[in-house]
Amino acid sequence: MRLITDNNTMEEESKLRQQILDEYKQGKRYFEDIHLEYENFEGRDLEGIIFENCSFYISFKGANLKNAKFINGCIKTCDFREADLSNAHFENLAVEDSQFAGSKHDGIYFNNNSAYGQHVSQADFDTWIKNTNDERLT
């Protein structure tokens, strides 16, 4: 997988998004070293997908991310609202300003992450989800 940098165009990013979807459809589940901005996987079925060393500034709103893994990267400003995150795994990530309201998160693993320079854990995630009226993780 190739890295999208600031020098790449939005068209190239869309091609990479489509490449991920095509490869997923063909059975590939492990993706690494990807950087995407201003894209979306809204409503997509990405069950069991693994993203390692990736940086995303995109929307997964309403997506099926059951058993997905996000490891060693950045999900800042990602939108996971209404997504199915059952048994998803989030570890060693920067998570500032990500949205999780209305997501299904039974069995989610959320540890060793950071937000605004602070360590955030499973307990922090559970508190934010249950006690916030705001849709953003801030």
C-alpha cells in the first residue's frame, strides 16, 4: 500500500480508498502504512479489517467494523458515529476529536491510546461514551 502525502491529489486519495475497498472485497484484511484525509468509508462493510501504522482523518460513520483493528497510528477527527465497533481493537493511537456517539461498542478494546498528550484507557472510553452529550471525543 502506498502512502498518501500532502503532494498527492484528492483524486489519488480516492483511488487509494477504492483500492482498499477492492482488495478488501478480494479477501485482503491487513493494510499498513496508509495516510488518508477527507475520505469516507461511510456505511461500508469492513468487518475484520486491520489497519496498522495508519493515519486517518476520515469518516467511518455507520460502517460495519466488527472485529476491526486499528493499531499504532492516528484516528484524529475520525467519525465512528453509528458504526458497529463490536469487538473492535483500538491500541496505541492518537484519538483527538474522534466521534463515537451512537456506535455499537460491545466488547471493544481501547487501551494505550492518547488524546491531547494524555494517556487514555478503556475506562476513559467507557466514560466518554456514556456521559457525554456532545458527539465529539474532546
